[in-house]
Amino acid sequence: MPDIAEVVLYSFASGATVILGVFLARLRVLPAGELGSEISHAVIAFGGGVLVAAVAFVLAPKGIETLSLPVLIFAFLLGAVCALFLDRFLTRRGGKTAELMAMLVDFIPEAIALGAIFSVDRQTGLKLALFIGMQNLPESFESFGDLLRSGFSPGKATLVLIPFSLLGVGGAVAGHVFLAGQPELVAGMLVFAAGALLYLVFQDIAPMAKLENHWAPATGATLGFMLGMVVEKLLGA
């Protein structure tokens, strides 16, 4: 299969989990009451575990391997600082959009990097596509609820989230066409995403996931990270 066809296929598959997450959220699959709240928090924590796994096994290692130390530190801190200012901006506006913000700051740069990586390292590209897909499902599921709590109607929330699945394809194709010969720029984008994600995990996602005297959120985070280890073991170089 030609590289560009693989890029389109895998980026679409990783973005399609956004649609699945929105579909499950619209079905209102969670029961009412305490059990539904516990499951919701476990889903948030699972997404956080997957995000940490993506940082540990794909985003940071590629940057450490490719970038000089000053550039590595700069890209990582730039991602964290951008996430901080975006977080403060959204907090002042009063929106409950932590999961949506996580999708915004990692999905687009990861998709662009996915397309660029495929031409030189198919194994890492496939691994990154799997991590993006695993991230998008819980993130889109919870983002739908965030948007409803922020005053969006179900229809408008769906219209906000669904384009992410297509944006990923566009970003991956652009990355494959324009950035395939620039490994340092691609690595910098991955490290930028790593810094932003770690900030968001510990500033927003982990506190949101916590429930007093409940084991499900911590278990969800552990399972999310374990799934990342499985992907690394199966597809790692």
C-alpha cells in the first residue's frame, strides 16, 4: 500500500474513535446516580492513563532521540506554557472544557506528526495512530458531557466534535507532504504535545477523575497506562 494511502487510512481510523465516543455519549449509556458518576470518573481517568502512556512511549522518546537538549527543553516547556495560558483563558470564561482542550492541544500536532513519521518509520507511525485512537474515544465521550454542561445543545456539541475526525486526516496528509524530510520539526511537535498533555493531565484531568473512597478512577488510569504498555510491547522497535 502506498505511504499516502496508509496515512489516510490510519489517520481516519484513529479519528473515527471521536465519532464512536460522541455516539456512546449521545446514547446516554451511563446509569444515573452514584454508579454513573463512578463510571464517568473512571473513563476520565482511563483517558488520562492513555495520555501519560502516549507521552512516555511515543512523544517524549522521539524527542529525546532526535532533539538537542536545549531544543528539547524549549519545546516541552512551550507546550506546557501554551496549555497553561489556554487553561487560564477557559477558566476565566467559566467553561467546563478540560477534555476538549486536551483534544485540541494534542490531536492536531500528533496527526501532523503521524503523517510525517510514516514515510521514515512506519512502526512508530502505526503506534502513534493507535495511541491517538485510544485517546480520542474517552476524550470525545467526556468532551460531549463537558460541552453540555457548558450550555451546548446535544446537536451543537456533536457538530463541534465530529470535525476532529476529519481534521486528523487533513493534518496527517499535510504532515506527510510537507514535513516528511524534517525529523527535528516533527520531533519538536511531539515534545510540544507532550508538555501540553502532562500539564493538562495533572492540572485538569487527574483532579476531575478523583472520587473519595472509590477505586474505579485509579483503576481506570492504571488500565489506560497498561494498554499503552501493551501497544509498546507489540509494536516497539
